[in-house]
Amino acid sequence: MMVIRPVEHDDLTQLLALAGQTGGGLTSLPADSATLSARIERAVQTWRNQLPQAEQGYVFVLEEQETRRIIGICAIEVAVGMQEPWYNFRVGTQVHASRELNVYKALPTLSLSNDHSGCSELCTLFLHPDYRNGKNGYLLSKSRFLFMAAFRQRFMQKVVAEMRGVSDESGQSPFWESVGSRFFSISFATADYLSGIGKKTFIAELMPRHPLYIDYLSAEAQAAIGQTHPQTAPARAVLEAEGFRYLNYVDIFDGGPTLECEIDRVRAIRKSRLLKVVIGQPDENLPLCLAGNERYEDFRAVLLNADPHAETVALTSEQAAILHCGQGDSLRMVTLGCEEKKA
């Protein structure tokens, strides 16, 4: 059985191995022991309520229960941009008009923005390539919504998620070549890495404050604006099915889209319900559901067959032990997909 749980200090070795599988495409999961160790420590301190809200970040791992092998990671930043600036580009329009010449031009632009400061962020989603089958990806991504629903007061009103933008097989980004490379004397990979580990001061120091005219970019760079890397397309589809939308904000390095949603409008949060645990035999003919306990420091989430509209959910004693719950305890549940008719 696959189970989601909070990260622990002892996970460092396995997370280093997992980071080695990313191919460098996930800057918030670098194959660097000191960086990952600090990330784990910050998550542990977050669960212990030892950090101010501006520094809090949760990290979860997906573990194969039988082997104790960590096969995935996901995270939530509680409030981005409250200490270090959180930048993106806002895609907008600047109008140039002359009544005398009867000329009217509406030109698309990119403007440096901090509009998402104070939002919660979904981040650091990665599943080992050997386990990208079945429903593992859905569990890894959507389990965060059960945690947010259970502990709603700990998160902000809006949730955002940055999607990886377009790049070629060698990691070159057409958007970077037309924009970032003009202002930074470093490579795309270096800039993305520094941003991913939180060193973002150079962005404010070097990026232009005035709007950039999109028409001046190469055709390839223009086409990349708001587009998602093929490997990230499934993750985008999962979030869009939950209610997230692209509202014209893109990453300043690769032009990838930023998705956003009001937290109380996220499907899995809005439709999740508390069911009472009954120790017994689950009915495997029932829908597959996300199930998470209500224990803050001992949070666990799995996939179960259950009726999400019932008042109780049947668990075997083994399932109850994995979820750290017992007879009469509450489990938060919601269907895995969006099969319900929209209200």
C-alpha cells in the first residue's frame, strides 16, 4: 500500500537518491545534501510550530508501505513572498493610440509582478519514474488538499502552483534565451537553481522594472508563454480538474504558467467530508477515494474504496494502523476524480 506521510530527518538518504532521478528539472529538489537537509529541518520545525508563518513549509513523502521505500515527494509553502520576494511576469496589454493618425495598437507585454505574495503554494511534486502508473500520481498530488482541508486555518485564501515551462532535450529554454539571458550573465540552469533554493535577490537587482514588449521576443519564445513542459502536462491537468486556472501569470525564467485557485473552491477541499471509522471489511466495488486522518503531526493519506457520501467507512485493522486511526475516529474523504455532477 502507498501512504503519504510527513517528511522525517531519516529520509535524507532516500530523498537524495530520489533527487538524482529528476534530471535537474526540479530545482526545489536539488541533489544536494545540505540543501535537502535544511529543507527537511524547516518542514519539521513547521509541524512543531517553531517558525513564523512567513517561513513555514510542509514536505510530504510517498512511501511504499511494505518496503519503506520513498517513491515520491510533494510540498506546500504556507505563504510565499513574505520574506523573500516571489516574482513572476504578468501578461498584460499596453495601448498606443493616435487620433490624428487614426492608429490604435494594443501590444501584449510582460510586467514584473509580486501579485501572488502571501499566497500558499503547491510545489516540489515528483514521482519516481518506475512508479508512474495506477493512481500514484493522483495520491501524491491531491493528498495535499486533504491536509489543507483538515487544517484550513494554517493556509492562505489563495493557492498557486508554478508549472514547468517549455525547454528542449538539452534543457535550453526559448523564453530564457529571449528574455532572461539579456539581463543575467548566467545560464538558465544556474538562474533556475538559485531561484529554486530561495536565492532570489539577484532577480530584483537585474530584471527590468518597465514592461517588456512580447512582440520583440523570438517566435519560439512568444509561443512558449503560458505553455507547459510535456512532462508536466499531467500535473497541470490534475490541478485544472480541481479548479485551478491560468490567469496570465508566467515564470520569469521559462515562461511556464502559474495556476491559481481560491482555496475554498478547490474541489477536493470543498467536497471532502468526515466519516467515522468502522473496523471491518471494505467493499472493493465502491469508488476509489482519497482518505486522510485528522492528526496534524501524524498525518497519513492513502487511497481506499469507500462511499464518500456515507456516514462511516470500513477499514481493515491493517489499514487503520497505517492511517494511525481506530474505531470511531474520523477520516476525511473525497472521491479521487471529478465524477460527481457539478452543482
